[in-house]
Amino acid sequence: MTGIAQRAQRVSPSLTLEITAKAKKMRAEGKPVVSFGAGEPDFNTPQYIVKAAERALKEGMTKYTPASGTDAVKKAIAAKLEKDNHLKYELNQIVVSNGAKHSLYNAFLALVNPGDEVIVPAPYWLTYPELIKLCEGIPVFVNTKAENDFKLTPSELKNAITSKTKAVLINNPCNPTGAVYSKEELCALAEVLEKTDVYVVSDEIYEKLVYEGGEYYSIAQHSPALKERTVVIGGVSKTYSMTGWRIGYTASSEAVAKAMGGIQSHTTSNPNSIAQYAASEAYSHSEGDAFLSDMKKTFDTRRKFMIERLKKIPELEFVYPKGAFYVMLNVAHLFGKSTESGKKLSSAYDVATELLAEKMVAAIPCESFGAPEYLRLSYAISLDDIKTGLERIADFISSLA
Ligand SMILES: Cc1ncc(COP(=O)(O)O)c(C=O)c1O
């Protein structure tokens, strides 16, 4: 590829987009496709937040703000971190960015030197390795085990740390597995990390979507020393169904925040001023708690339905989901089988492609998520669609020979 920088060439194209684009096209042609591809809550942003944005516009909050965010939004985030996570941060430790994805990119840009290793437990959200590669770091994948619910264990972490390890990525709850780490599991990882100088990038974007559980625990809570080396990543996208507003944040040591703020001041300047105001209001009102509790209840009903229905499909194994809004299905037992139209399945990508072509169900093949034997199904869709979609998946599996 002449002219294109190596860093850009290292970025992998997304298989996810290919399947979802196909599904969209089929829908546009009038086909009744059920798509389990959604990566965002299927709820409207609550009205009190929309109204806040209208106020911001009317009151002229339409100019540049400080590059790392206004004091108002930082105060709201600091108050949230203290109330929900028992973590105390000063305003100069918080950087507000264009979504948690941007926050993650800032974190890797601030921490990773060329050749530095970043430990990424697999399965992982497909963006992490690409961001690390863009920063000229090396993603080091640790294949976690199904019997541990795909959670990183202290010994796996210990074995993966080398003299080049700069950071470890913890995504809790996890996209795509839906796994949730307990306080004890995180503390055991923290104890390994405390004996090193490795940083933690803790992606907590799904923290409010934990089912069956007690209080959410952030690894940054473990000790002041580890908190100093942890970059907590959060945002409003999944919490208040604000994916399009693009507000995420980091909470970190002052030094790391200063580095990220400096980078952001030259790359994007401040995130959208109106969205910042709306986000500060999102965190500050009790309507937010009511919205969240409703949304969580709805997701939980769908999650339970999926678990019960999937259990009835013979030989189908899935990862029992406890957080976020995803379920991963193991489709390795279908490899080698053929569809009614004679297509042989030899990968999760094949299964997803044929499932869409034959039964009009879109699911995400997890090759790019470090889980090549799995499909990811999102339950951020209606219960009716879930019911129809799972019936079709059951039909598809039983039709294979
Ligand atoms: C694990 C994880 N982290 C971060 C993000 C990005 O969120 P945002 O919309 O705030 O950029 C996503 C979005 O899908 C995600 O799944």
C-alpha cells in the first residue's frame, strides 16, 4: 500500500462491520432480519438529559471549553466516583473525552512507548489491540479459560508479565463474554500487580450493568498505591444510553491526567460542550437512578430468557452472562457440518455468514475478539426479536448435517 504509514496498515479491518452492514442491507430490502449485533442500549436517552442539552444550547454553551472538560462535568464525575466507587479524585485527575474509546486511546498514548507490552486478556473488545498497535505498543494476549468464565487468573497474569510490560487491560464487566469479576478476584490480581510497576487500564464502561451481583468493585479501590497506577475508564454511553453524545472519561494519577490532557488539547480539544453539560446533569439527578434501574431490569429479563432458551438447544455451550448485554455461544461443534444449501462451515465467520443468509439472523463472529470459536449475541434488542432470533438459531443448528 504505497504512501500509507505502517501504523495505519497495522490496523485490522473489522469483521463485525461486514456482517452488520450485510444485515442492514437485507433489512433495507425488506427482509425480516433479526440482528443480535447491537453494541448499544436500545433505549432513548432520558428526557431530563435531553432537556439539559436544550438548555445548554439556549444558554449559549456553544464555545470552546477547557480541553480536558469543564469543571462542572469533572465535579459531577468526581462525585459519581466517590459515591458509587468510593474513589476520591481531584478535578485535575479527570479528563473528559469524546467517548470511552477516545479515553482509552489517550491512556495508551500517554503510557505506551514503542515496543512496550500491554496484556490483554482474551476474549477482548476488538478495539483494544488496534489502539495499542496505533501507539506502537505490543498487545500480549492471554487466553483465559472457559472454566474460569474467561476471567484472568493471578497466575495467568503473573506468567504474562515481562520486563517490557507497561500495562494490563481489565474490562469489567467484559464485552464480549459478559463476565464480571468479583472483589476477591480483582484483589487477587491487584496483589500480583502491587509487586510490579505495571499500570492498569480498567475499562468500567459497563459497571452499571451487573446482574445477580452485589456492589460493583473497581480494581482502583484495592489500595492507594494501585490507584496511582490505574487509569479508570468510564462514560455515559452505556449507563444513560448516550452512545451518540460521545462523552467518556478517565480518572488517574495527576501526572497521567496531565499527559492525556496535553495530548487531547492538540488532537481534539474539548469534547462537545453541549454533551459535556448534558453528561454533568446525567450524573447529578435522581431520574438517572430510576432510568438505570428500569433499563437494568429490562436487560435482566432478556438475559434470563436467553439463558433458559439457549439451554434447550442440544449441544450448544454458552458463557453464562452476568454483566453488560452480551452472550457468547460456542459454535466449534458446528465446524465441519454443512448447511442445507451445501455450504461447509469451518469458522465462526462462516457460521455467522450462513446464519444470516439462511435464517436472517445476524450475530457477531468473535474472531476479532480473540474467541474464534464463538458468536456474540447482544440482548440490547426487544424480547420479541430475541425469541424469534433464538428459534431461528435453533432451527439453523438442527438443519445442519
Ligand atoms: C468494552 C467497551 N469499552 C468501551 C466502549 C466505548 O464506549 P464509548 O461509546 O464511550 O466510546 C465500548 C463500546 O462498545 C465497549 O464495548
